Amino acid sequence: MNLAVADVRVLAEALAAWYRTGDTGLLDAWSATCLRRVWRAQDFSTWMTALLHRAPDDDAFALRVQQARLDYLAVSKPAARSLAENYVGLENV
């Protein structure tokens, strides 16, 4: 839902610019602008799923890597901030 709302916001800004000035630049860029955010969200969702869930075929190495990633999030402010920014949705992606 957040992606859809963000897409509509970008579209509304593009339409407003077009009605105000006749400039189609934002309308022309709408798809590319929105797709950057969509692919960022897809990447984050894949990462978060791998971070929080075990796959049936995970071996001991995969489980230790998963734990190391969780541990890193617990001690690294930049990593925690990145998680938070991606979780709530990046504004300028």
C-alpha cells in the first residue's frame, strides 16, 4: 500500500506541474521514478525475509551468517538506521 500511495503522490506532483506549466518532464519520468522505489522495496523485502526466516535447506553456515547479520543490526547505528529507513520507505529513492 505504501508503494501505491507514493506512486500517486509522484503522479499528483507530475500532473500539477503539467497543468501549471505544460511541462511533461515529471510525467515522462513517472515510471522510472516509481520503479526505483519499487525495486528498492523488493530488495529490502527479500533481505528482510532472509534475515528473519530460515529456509528449509539452510545449513549451519547459513544460520551463522543470519545470526551475524542480526547481531550487526543490534550494535551498528548505521545498519539500524538503514533498516529503519527502508522499513518506513525511503523518501528520495
